Amino acid sequence: MSADNFKQKIDQLTKDLTGRLKAGDSPAQVLKDPQLKQAFSDLSDLAGSLRQSAGQSLNQLRQTIADYRPEDSGSNDSEPGPGVFFDPTAPIDIGGQMPAPLPPAEGGSIHPISQALEEAVDIFSRMGFEVVESRQIDSEYYMFDSLNFPAGHPARDEFDTFHLANDDPTGRPLVAPAHTSSMQNRVLKERKQQLEDGQPVAVIVPGRVFRNEDVDATHDHMFYQLEGIYVDQKVTVANLVATLKEFFQDYYGQALEVKIQPFYFPFTEPSFELAISCPFCQQKKPDCRVCSQGWIEVLGCGSIHPNVLSAAGIDPQKYSGFAWGMGLMRLAMVKHNIEDIRHFVSGRVEFLRQF
Amino acid sequence: MQVNLGWLKDYVDWDVAVDSNGLIELIARRLGEIESVDDLADKYRPAEVVLVESVEPCPGRDRIRVAKLKTSDGIKTVVCGAPNLRAGAWAFWLPAGGVVPATYASNKPLVLEAKEIGGVVSEGMLLSPAELDWGPDHDDGIVLLGEESRAPFWAESQKTKKPAIGQSLAEYLDLGLVIDIENKMFTHRPDCFGLLGVAREIAGIVGQPFRSPDWYHLAASQTSNSDPEIVIDCPDFVSCFQIARLKNLTVRPSSVSVLARLSSVGIKPVNNLVDITNYMMYLTGQPTHVFDWKALGQPARLGVRRSRPGDELELLNGQTLKPVDDQPVTLVVADDHPVALGGVMGGQKTAVGDQTDEVVLECANFNMYDIWRTTMNYGLFSPAATRFSKGQSPHQIEPVIRRTAELLALTGGGEVVGFPGKSVGKLALPDPVSVSPEFINDRLGTDMSVDKIQAVLAGVELHSEIDGDGCLAVGVPFWRTDLQIAEDIVEEVGRLAGYENIEPSLPVRSISPPPPNRQLRFNQSLRQVLSGAGANEVYGYSFVGADLLESSGQLPQKSFEVKKPLRPDLQFYRQSLTPTVKALISQSQRTAPAPLALFEIGCCHWLGGPVDDEGLPLDQPRLGLVYLADKTQSSRPFYSARRYLDLLAKSLGVDLDYRPAAARDLESNWPAPYRSGQSATVWLGGEAIGVVGGLGDSLAGFEIDPRALNRLVSASARSYHPLSRYPASRQDLTLRVGTSVLYADLLTCLEGVLSQSDYQAQLSLLSIWSPPDQDQFKHVSWRLELTSHDQTLQTAAVSAVVDQLVSAAAAEFKAELVT
């Protein structure tokens, strides 16, 4: 191919592709145009010097496309409406109904997870807990190191954590937190003085967490947790059990039994799984759809490991505490007998409007 | 960890019922969650022990014979092709009507029928190992009883058991309940990956003595290091490597008892030598491996080293391992040639086969982190790797290799030649843990006596002494690598004494109220307003695909990226909420009729976005709403989306401003797929807090920063107008202006006039419309409401204000009063 031919080809390509941009295609879409890809692969057919200049031209075109920003063209891409002129400062369109139409008010709904969250926050707030929100991107330090997971420890694997392709400032990969416990170190560090002033640390941390799990009716890769942290002098396992029992009794509006069973988390010692007596069958129906032999496992918890307190600068000889991680989706599923966790993110209005 | 309770009885007895109110519940409450309880008696019912009375040829058939059996139901006849069938033998018989055990858990259980074979009706069958689900058949033979003296665990429990006609198979082999305890419970308990560890725990839980085998307490002895020479070339990864050499062995199937017990806990039998190593691993948690000595090449040096470029090893599972340079592994090497992937899997070429008569038994301590990395890097998993990755004690090696060698010699009929071995430095025993009884009670919230605490600990072989300060010095046996600090002892005491015995008590604290989270409360009020106006709250995933980003005009390379996404549509963090909500509304319209509005309160992230003082990305809160108009709606959907914002503003007591959005605003500040010619930026207090705009012919939406909104609302005071004693006067007003005059500008002009008047004034929009064929003009109608605090206003006073309004609008916008 001659230099002229190739130049003509690039000119035509430039015309075609900028035309697409002006027609409303995004730069990302236009950059995928097969003609552009073909032009780059055709470069190999050209002689050395020609190839260099043609390559520069194509790279420039690619840059131009990537940098393209449509001019503020007023009604350029607006569809013909009842009024030609678009005035966003007016509450209604020219000739439009006053006020602008909305869906029927009675069809509105608040998501069941928001409702569960509000209810949980309300109860814990009344019990004296402060609310701190979690993060959706964090570092390995907060996810693991500060929580007594030694580097390279196999227990890290049990949390099925998503690592990101992007690094934190120390050069380690960022993570999508697999539990809200990743906030413990921050919460404790920030309240060290409060503790020394004689006030306990009593904090709940709701947030989205992520785990590399296959999706089915009871598992999703994203779910909502509510972390609880309580630290003071002489805090006991008995305090942990009573606090959570109080919460669940308030949440389900009835007297309940709770039991703890041994478990393992690196960040608590001892660690437990907590179960409540079934608030639906009162442990009386062997075929109850919600519970297993009268009990429902609701969360993991334990006494905060001394290394976790130390990592936050808190003296574990003087202070002790407990923490838990509660699944908000599970709480809502149990309360409403929701059969499939995927409904929560389905956007299905027939599901949403039931709440 | 699967536990055969019949096997467990070799080490502990219990006096509680084995049911969900007894032993099963105690184990769940004091050791770990039980995932399943299976009764093997169901699987093997109605198979029973029979005596073969006679064996006769089958007329006209060479390969089958007719046997008369002495059964619980008298003499029965079966037709059998097993070559090892002989009169006087004891065997397992499955009568007609029984389910072949190997098919018990399958979709189609095979129910045996009485069948005529070679002119003889066969009343059931004599069972082979495969039919019993005990691994492959050998030489098509049936299972014959009577070799139990060679079974290692009989020797251990000092029991003898003779077959009896009609005894059920399950009873004869102690096959009853098998419980599966969740492995996660034992992440820090390498000892509980062995039956001895579990038995010890159960002894402590039920308060019965644990029959601790003497051989397990054997202290490390001085080992020679020769024949072959033991070489540890990677001391950071292997702390101890020992072997036993055995010769004159015979390889054959394991005895019935071994087959049954291994199978009962999910271990596939292989041959008598390999089965013993698996049996010992199951018992102690310590993996071992047997190599064929001749296949190893009778090496002068045997040991471990890290992998090097070019190393290659065919593994027992058929895979060929080629370690890559940046993911080295620990290899067992014979004269430097790889023969096994240390701690994970043996090599195919050196495996014990039918002709093996001389073996090397290897027992080592591999670094748990290294084993874990190897399994993750190469996707190679094995029971040995599972156990090593929990951190087995190196002190186990001596007792385990001695006992395993003894059992190999017993089952293989051979003898031990020697125990060459090597350790890296001195293997230290764990230090005692010091803890006061007060500390234990303070942490648990209990009031246990010292005697009670000591007794609870002694139940699991944790012996303690009281020192001069009244503290307990708790001796830590070598198998409890998890016990290091006082809190570990607190757990032991609380767990074994029963957490159910802790009386719940609420913490005592001051009544000072905790600081409120105003944003959370604010977000809740936004939800209330939007849902009250017919919108539905949705939750979308935080992760989206490149397609969704690109179709929204967003560049994937600006998103944080998940390294190993579950699916391509979950690869990137979303940069705005609108694309997700828009996608959800597109799906919803199939089942829910328009008009429809979905909203989400969530967070977004993008590269180069705000970070905290450690440089970590911060969540950017957003409220996004998408409105779908029905087909009959004549006005643009933009105005419905905007109305939601106006409702929010009204509920918050503020006025929002809208300014036509430039394409650049949308690209840089509010990455969302809004149409640039139909969008506006949303302003409050001189700050842009979001964008509202068209998303398609019948779609529009907005996305705002709820945190900025909350901050700005909090900073502005609600204005209150005292109520007048006099009634308001109202007059409608219509102005004709050019279509291009912005409504907000016109309103600002009128409000400027009203602010100068002596009255309390309010303008309420009634309509905006264009006369037919006059697109260049629009008529804007308001209702003016004027209130005086001094008097009831007369028409003339109201008209005077209207005149001022018209004059001002005429001067600024060439507006005309429409009468």
C-alpha cells in the first residue's frame, strides 16, 4: 500500500469515527470500532518509515477519540418533545401537566434491608451504641493484619476475599472487605481517649461486604453486615450474651433463649456462633421452615483478641471487650421468611412493594 | 472431620444418650458445630454374618458355584462367582430385598431380588468390597472374615471379636453413627484433625477418662542419620524429617475391619500399607507417606529441598507438577530427584504397588504457610495438605513414625530396618501458660473455684499447678500448638465447663447518650420522602461489568478493578449509581407497569477520587433515582425526575437551583449516562450537589451527593413567616415571554419585586404553555397570594403589585401581560 493510499484511508477513518462521536456514540464505543483495529493491523504491511508515520497518525486519532467531549449543544441530542425548548429551571414542561406526573404514592417502598438496618440501629442506639459506617474498599492491613491474621496464614483464605488489581500506597493490593470487622482497628484507635476517660467504646458498624462465593438462594457475593464492638474494663462473655439477647428480644418482640457455641475467628478469643430460639415456632414445630431443631444461627461473635486491642494501642491487660458480625440480609430473611437472597438485588417491584 | 462413634469408643466412654439432647448436643455446644449425623447401620442393613457350609459346582456353568449358607433365617442358597469362596469361611450375606450398600446413597439404590442363575434360585448375595463401598474389588473376590488379628486397632483396644451367625454386619464391625464436625472449628486445632484429638475433647466434655495411648507419648529419641543419609536443604520449610525403612513386606488388601473403618470416615482404601498410613493420619492428624524403596532407586541420600527450574514430578493423582520459578515448592528428593510434593502428595513412580516388598516410611514436619501457598498456587488439595496447613506439632513425628512402622510390619509381615532422621535445631516444647483464676472468671463472667478450673482443664490432659501468686501454670502438651496466651485458657475453661452455664448480664455503663450518626438518619428521611411519593428503593451490586460502564459513557480504566471477578459483569467498582438503577428499571418494566421510579442510596468509587490520610480510597455516597414514564405521558420525563428532587427539597426546607448542564459537567463531575442537552446540574447554597437529566425517550433520573445535601441543609435555617390576622388576597397572573427565557430567571425577577413589597407574598405556578402556532412564545401563569399583617388587602392594592411585576418582567424580558 502506498503512502497516499494509507493517508486517504486514515482520513476516511477519521471522518467516519468522528461522525460516530458526533452522532452520540461514546469514545469507549468508538475505540472498539473494527475499522480502527483493522487499520492498526494493516500497519505491518507498510514499509519501515511509512509505518512509523502512519502509526503516529493512528495513535493520534485514537487519542483524539479518547479525549472527545461533545460540545454543549443545547437541544442537539434531545428528542422532539412537546415543547422544543428545554428549560430545566422550570418545574414542568411547556404544555406539561402540573405538577409533573409521578407513580401512585401507595406503590412506594423502602428496601427491606434498609428497614432491617433502621430497626437494628434504633435498638442499638437505644442501648447506647454509636453508629459508624463501613467502607467498600480497604487495605489488607485493616482486613487482616490489624485483626490478628498473621501474614500468609491459611485462615485468610477462609474469608474468600476479593483482591483488587489496584494497590494501596504501600504497594499491597486493595481488598473488597469480606467483613465489617475491617473497621475495628479504626473504631478502637479513634476512641482510645474516650476509653481512658472512663467511657466504654460502644459502636455498631453497618456495611456492605463481599465474598468470592457462588451465588445461590442463600449465598451472594455481596451482603450486609452489622459489626458490634464493645470495650471497657472487665467486659465479660456474660455481657456479650446478654447484650445480643437483649437485641434479638427487642427485634423479634418476644422473650427468646440464646446459646453460644464454640467457633474460630482469629480476631476473637474465645469465639462463638450465637443462636436464638426460634421466634416463629417457639421451638415447638419439628417441621418449622425457619429454624433447625428450634434454633436459628444468627451471628459470629467473641471476646476481642488481645492482639486486636494492642494493634489499636489499647492495653489488653486493662481493657477487654466483645465484638460480633451480624448478617442484616439474614436478619431480614428470617424475619420475613424470604426464600431467596437474590430477591434483594433483583429490583423486582413485586418483591419490593411487599415491604 | 468425620467421626465414627464406634471407633471413638476405643478411647473414651460416655454415659449420656447419643442423640440431639445428649452427646450430639454436648459436642455441638462444647466442641464444634455438627454438620451431619449418619447412621451406617441403615446403609448396611440387612447384611449379616454367615458361615459358608458347603460349596458345590453349578451344573453346566464353569465360572459360578452354589453355596449353602448358615444364616439367621436357616440355610440359604446363593450362586456366587467369587474365586475365594470356600466352605468353612465367614462372609457377609445380603438377603433378597436388601439394598446393595454401595448404591445406598445413590439416586437409584439397587434392591436385590431372588434370581434364578444356572437353574438355581440365588437367595441374595455374598458381598465383595466394592459392593460394600469399601473400594475396588481385588480378584473379584468376596469379603472373608477372620483376619482381624492383623487389624491395628484391635491390637490397640485390646479387644477380640469373633464372628457369629446372624450377627448384623454393622454390629459386627461397630458401624453405627458417624458425625461430621465442621472443619472451620478446627482451623487453629491441628490435633482435632485426628481422632485422638477429638476423643480427648469428648472425654473432657462428658467428664470421662480419656484412654490416651501410651505410644503417643513417646519422647523424641536420638536418631541416626545414615542409610540413607537424611538431608534437609530447606530448613525454613521443613523442621524435622524422619524415615523408617522396612523390608520383607507383603502388599495385599487390608483386613475387613480396616476397610470398614477407613471407609466409614470417607477414606478410600488402597492396600494394607497405604491404608495404615491413612489410618495413622486419621488417628493423629500427622500425615506420613510410604515409598517403594526400589522404585526410589535405593538412594544414598533422601531428604527435602526447594524446587528448581526444570524440576518435574508425576503425582499420584496423575497430574504432572512443573513448579514455576516464582512459586517454588518443597520437594522430597531421593539423590536429588523429586519423588514427592512435600506435605501434599506422593509421586506416581515411587508409589507402593503389588510387588513392593521394601519401603521407606517418611514422616516430616512441613511449614504450614508453605503448604497452604502450594495448595493455593497449584490447586492441589489432599487430606495431608489440609492437616499440614493447620500447623502440626513436630513432636508428633517420633511417636507416629514408630507406631506406623510397627503397624506396617504387623500388617505386611515384615520388619523394621532403621529410623534415620534429622531435625533442624532443638524442637522446643510449648511453654506453660500462666493465668490467674480471677482473670478467667473476669473474662467469662463466672465464679468458678480453682479446683473446678483445674478439673475442667485436666479433663483434656491440660495439667496445671498453682504458683506462689495464686496463678495457674498450665502445662501445654505438644499437640496443643494453639495454647499460647491466657485468653486461650479462658476459652478452654469456658467451653469445656459449658458456655450455657454462664449467666447473661448486661454491661454497666454511664447513661450519657452516644453521638448521633446524622447522615444515616438523614438518608432515612430521604427514603421516607421518595417512597412516600411512589418510588421504590432498590439495592444494586457494587460491582459492574465493562459493558455497563461503557454503555454509560464511563471508562472501565477509571474504575477500581476486582482481580479475580466471579463473572465479567462483576469486574469493576461502579462509578455512579444511575447505570445500575437504570438497568434494574429496564428489567422491572416487564412486570410492573410505568410510571415507575426506582432509587438507591449507595456508594461509588473511581480511581483518582478522594482518599483518606493514609491514601486509601473513600466511599463516595450517592442517591440515584431513575423514573420511567408511561407511554401516555406527554411531557418530558425529566420533569418527573426533577419533581422528586423538589419534593426532597421541600421536605428539607430548602430550594434547589437547576442550571443547564454542559457536557463537561456530566463527564467530569457526575459520570452518568445523562443526555447533555436535557440535563441540569443541581445547586444548593452555591454548591453543585448533583445532576438531573434525561436518560432516554421515556427515562430520566438524578444522582446527587446526599452527604453534601445534608451538610448544606444543616447550614441553612428554615425561614418562618408569622401568621397574619388578615386573610390572604389572591390573583392569577399570566405573562407571555419568549420561549428561550429561563423560568428561573423570570421567577427571580418577580421575586425581586415581591421582596420589596410590604406584604408577605407567594407565587404558585399554575401552568406553562405555548399558544398554537406560536412556538417562539410561552405563557406562564401563577397564582399570586398576598398577605398583609395590618389590613385586609383590597383589589387595588393587589393590582398595584401585579402592575409592578408586569413592568419589571417587561423591562427585563419583554414580557406581556396576558388578559
